[in-house]
Amino acid sequence: MNNIGEMKNKTILFLQGPMGGFFKRLDHQFSQEGALTYKIGFNAGDSFFSAKNNYIPYRGTKKSWGNYIHNFLLENSIDKIFLFGDCRFYQRVAIEKSKKLNIEIFVFEEGYIRPDFITLERYGVNDFSHVPRDRKFYDLLDISQFKEKKIYNVNTNYYRIGWSAAIYYILASLFWFRYPHYEHHRKLNFVTEAFYATRNAVRKYKYKFTERKLLAKILEQYKNNYYFVPLQTYDDFQVKEHSSFFSMESFIEIVMRSFANFAPAETQLVIKHHPMDRGRKDYTEWIKRLSAELEIEDRVISMHDLHLPSCLKNTIGTITINSTVGTSSLYHHAPTLVLGNAIYDIEGLTCQNMSLDKFWKEYKVPEEELFKKFRGYLIENTQLNGSFYGRFPDELRRLPKEKP
């Protein structure tokens, strides 16, 4: 993918990027290509991970943000705006204003296809994406145009993720008074975040011990005889904005009650916690209580850190709200039911328009050629082989390398 156009003589605005130095590096890259760049930040964490020569702090209220960003875009003749995510308040308003001014909008997000890709789309991602969802579009595609490209291991540095998050939250929390009106999508309290990080590390090693034999047990006793339910993070914008569920608990309960009433009696239900919630949420005891109420204690398995591809390869089918795990499920030819809005919820791929109650017995396997076309189109048009915390995407490293 390389549809961001020329940068020479263009004026570029960056808003919040992923925590860390990815946007700072991209800023430097575009500047080298001849662009004039600006970065607007909303807290001291944003400031720390930005270049100092073009950083502009926004210290106004949310109410004033719309007028501020509209005027900024006009006064500085912005040609393109780059941001991370499209559901946070400041990003959504900036996108709205940019559209009215015919400014090109580019949105980064975690990869639709993981672990070796990140997402970059025009105008929006996930349910705001312009990726076609009509199977007729893909039926007409020539699959040969999507030649297999070399995919590099992106070498994501998980220590860098941890330190980037720690620095960001510490600075944003300590210097909150410099941005008194800013409202983060999570609480900016570094003590709380430190507690979650510590508990995350403790639980990670705990699960290595407590779950060390669980996958082998599942594959030995229940191979191809269980349904798989990957949970999403408790505060996932995908759930908040692109589904009718108000909490992960509500999703779990609906799935479990349907399973108890309509799934074949000999089948199992495997529920996997999201790794990013490891330090924040544990639904295990709640799942146990609900299992007892529904009298399916011996049919429900709650787990945390088991190998995802192995879980998907051996399942009867996957039920998700709109997790990117759904794309991985289709990759492993597993029948997949989407209960929210997702770009891969396409006739012939998922069990589209099928009720949860019917899915347990009437699931349909995804069409292999259709998925290859969809995946090829997705990679070609929305994915960059790289990481926010590892290998920088070649598609963004566009200057000739200096000769030694």
C-alpha cells in the first residue's frame, strides 16, 4: 500500500499517534521529503513523543476544539491530516472538519491482519472503513492481481510498548495542570496504570503455570467439538461504537445463554480473555457463576493466554462481536459469526444474517477463494507490513537510502 501521495510542498498535520515514537519518526520522514509538518498534542505525553520544532499544545476545552481545529486547518492550508484511531473525541471532530474542507484524511490503527501488519486507511477504519462489503465486488476481482509479497517479521518490541505507555501516562498524569481541560479516553493516573502493569506481569507468569496443560487437554478431549469466543478489551471502541453491546459481560451472557439452550449437548464453549486486559479484567469467576446458573459448568472453559492459531484451527466455529480475531478465524477456515459491525462480515465469508441461536447447528464454512480475494484486497489497500513498536513499514520509508 502506498496511496498517501507526494509529500513535497505539502502541509501535513499530525494529531495523537500510538503511544511512543512512531509518529515522530513519520513526521521526520515527511519533513525529509519536503513537507511542512505540524503536530497538535493534548497532554505532556503527546509533547514528549513529538518533535519540538513543530509541536503545538491544545489547552482549550472540548467545546472549543471544533472551532479551533477548523480555523487551524484553514489558516495553515493543511493538505493532509494523519491520526491514530477515529473514535476518540478529538479525532472524530478533526475528521469531520477535514472532510468539509476536502482535506485528505489518513487513519492509522492496529492491523486488521496480525501480527505483521498495521492499518492505514483514508477517511476511517473498522466500521468507518471504505473497504467494500458486497461479495459481488470480490467475485469480480481477479485473484491473480494479488501476488504473494514477502512479509517481513516486524519484530515488535514489547518492552518498548511497556516503557512507552509508562512514560506517556506518567508525564500526562504529573503535568495534567498544563492541559487542564483534556479528557483522555482512559483515566490518566500513572499509579493506577502502574498497578495494572504490575498485575499484568504477575498474571502472565501465573497463567504460564496454571494453563500449561490446558491447550493439550482441549485439543485431546474436545478437538473440533468446541465453539471459540475471543473477548475484546473492556473499553474497546469497536464495541462501544460499532455494536449494540454495552459491556463485555453482556456479550458473554448472551452467548452463554444461547449456548446452553441451543448448542448440541456434547459440545464445549471456550472463552478466551483478551491479552491487553490481563491486568485489568478477569471474567473467570463471573463465567463460573453464570455457568452454574445455566447448569453447564462442565461445558464451559475460561482461559487467558493459550496459542490463538491452535484454538482457531480446531474449533467448530467462532463467535465474536467484531474482533480482528474474526479475520484470523476465516484464515483458518473456521465458521464465524459476527454480532457487531465488522469489515469482514460479508456474505460467503461469515455466517451473515444468521442468528446466534441457529449458528450452533447451522454454521457455514467460509468460501476459500472469496477469502483469498478479500484478504488480498485488504493487504493491498489497507495494510502496511510493519509495527508501531518494531520494524518501520517499507511503504512509509520512501526516500532512497543514503550510500555508505
